[in-house]
Amino acid sequence: MEITYYGHSCFQIQTNEKSIVFDPFIQANALASEVNLAEIACNYMLISHAHEDHIADVEPLSKLHDFTLVSNYEIVSWFAKKGIEKGHPMNHGGHWNFDFGKVKYVNAVHSSSFPDGSYGGNPGGFLLEIEGKHIYYAGDTALHQDMKLIGSSFAPDFAFLPIGDNFTMGYEDALIAADFIQCEHIIGMHYDTFPYIEIKKETAVNAFANKGKELILMEIGKTTTF
């Protein structure tokens, strides 16, 4: 499978047949100014929580692509009222077998409200089984003990973890999280977009390497194969 990074916490997983996009925040992100929404294929849109820096481009992308929105019940319902009626609501602990693979909605420790101030439901993350790979997309979260359950029952081949600190885990806690989830390969997200979450990338990468783990900091717009 191929993974493309579109900045902040937005990634695309391209399988043999389907394209899955996570938490699109592109047009308002100055670091992603070279990204063209029209070039982003999308069959499924997975949203971790309702904050603007994770949903800003859901509606623009819905005008370009016919995708299924997968998120908690509140987020799917909110976008349905905006005309995005092709949605699949989930809640914590539940899973569903989609045509690209299995998705389970899991706990995240954060907050969640829409840009208009309305309730966005509880934030979450996703466990995915795609083409024989186990993948964890944590969303915005603090370090928490539930991650040990992910390690004991799921053990992802690679995981997307926030590392920017201030609003989420920093890279130090993400390194502990990598141990909790029993994962050696971490793709960093939610860093450098705003001054509050700017990090020293070399320091973070070296901290992981010193513990025998890999922290991958992808370049915006670039694709890698797993």
C-alpha cells in the first residue's frame, strides 16, 4: 500500500482498489500550499474528531469526490445536515468490515467540538486491517493506558501518532506510546503546523532511534510505500 502525507494530520492510504483519507486540513495550512485537492483520490474519509484542523476540507473534497464519511455518530450526523449524506457512524469499541478492510473505532484522550461550537462527540482513533497490515491512526490524543490494550490485541505494523506537544502528546510520550502499542515504526503527525506545535525534528527522530524505533517524518505531498 502507498501512504501520502498532505500536512498536519492528513494522510491518504491507497490500497489496490480504494483510497482512504484521514482528517483533511489542507487549504488553510500554509505548509500544504502546493497540494491540489482535485488530485486527492478519496473513496472513504475517516475523521477522528470535530476540530477545524481535522475537518476543514471535508466539504470541499465532497464536491470533488463521492466518498463515504466514517466517524462517530455526531460527526456523521453534522455533515449529513450539510448535504454529505453518505456516511457510516461508529462509536468506541465497535468495528465494521468495509470493502477495503476492517475498521475499529477506539479511545482518544482529547476534546472535540465543531467550529460553530456545537458538540462533536467523543474523539477517537482507528485501528485498521488492510491488505494483511495492522494500522493505528491515533487522532489527537494524550498518552493513555488503553494503548496497552492495542499492543496486546492488535500490535500495529505501523502507527500514526501525534508528536507536536501542547495540544497532544509530544514525541517523548509518543515514544512511550510506541512501547504500549508494541510498534516499531511510527509516522509522526500534528506537528509544525502552528507555532505552538513546532518541534525539533532531528531531536525527535534521534530519540526514537536511540530506543531502536523508527520515527518517520514525511514530506508534505510525498508518497511512501509500506
